[in-house]
Amino acid sequence: MRFVRRRSRVGFDLLGYQKYTKDATLGQVYHALACLREDPSDFVRLVPHHKISGSVYLHVTHPLVGFGEEDRYLLEFHFEKDSPEDFRHFRVATSDLRFVVGVITKYFERARLPSLRGWRDVTAILREEIENADLIDAHTFSTNHRSQLAQDTVCGCFNCGKIFSPGEIQRWIEDPGDETAVCPYCGINAVIGESCGYPITPEFLARMRRYWFF
Ligand SMILES: [Zn+2]
């Protein structure tokens, strides 16, 4: 007879969307895994108290799938060397729940990694996402922002690069909740105001343009 050990040798903290369990049990991990199917924005992140073969966490999600797509889990191992910047990241997609449970159990109970054959090295993709996180966040301030822009003295367009006063904006697009500015210089809705928290400078607008329009 096989018993599920209550706690791991290494010790794990369990993270989820707005959830945190210190020194989790395997039962709590399985429970969190079972809940993943109900919420596509949720995740299960197992963080060992000590690195396991260089890995600092195992991350599991069950993202929403489009029509005709296969229902699947994404598993990701994150490795760090000497600093958080010096990382590698591996990902695999599977529809086999037994495989997911197997990887988790081995990591949790035996502090072992599975063979990463068949896992994709997505380090470069993740690095780019991290480097551009500000551009992705700033973009969320480019719509539904009329009341926000009313408080700004400066705004800029990341299509044409012009920096101007929000008072110059003539055209607005109706959007749910609020209205979206149309740039008075190029006619594109790519305006962000200083209250987005990012610098309205030629350099930042140029980075935005490269990321969003090329
Ligand atoms: Zn413009």
C-alpha cells in the first residue's frame, strides 16, 4: 500500500491566482490542480524551499482553448543560476492529466525532475516578454481613457511619435466604459497620457511603436 506523504522532504510553497499556501501538503497541491479547470486565469506554482536540480519552480496552467483546439495543460519549469536574470525556462503542453500528476508528484515527493525531452526551451520568448512588460502594460492605457487624459498635461502617440497636450484631441471613439482618443496628427488611436505611469518621451514612444506596429 502506498501512502501519500503529507509533506515533502524539500518543502514547497504553493502559489495560485491571489492564493498562497506556505509549506503546502501534496493534498493541497492536488486540490489546487483540480480547481484549475474551473478558472483559466488560475495557476498552480510549486516553489521548493531549495532549488531542485537548478529549478526554482514548477508552474501549471489550464488555459482557455479556442474552438477546435485540444484541451490541455501547460507545464513549465523555471531554472535559475546565480541571479534571477540568469534563467532558463522549459514548457510542455499535454492533455494527459496522469502525466501532469506524475510530474508534480515526482517533483514534490522525490525532489526529482522528469526527463525534459520533448519540452520546449522557451527562454528567449519569456525573456522578450519580460523585457517588454512595460510596453504591454502601457498599451492598456491607450483605450477607454478620456477621463484619465483629462487630468494629464502631456500625452503622446506611439504611431507617429508626436507629443502634445490632450486638449488638442478632437476625435474620440466610443468604447464600452469610456472613450478612446484619436491622434490629431496621424488619425490613429495610439495615444497614451503621462498618468499611465510610463515616460511620454520620444524614446518610449519609439519602443511602443516598434513593439505594437512592426
Ligand atoms: Zn499619431
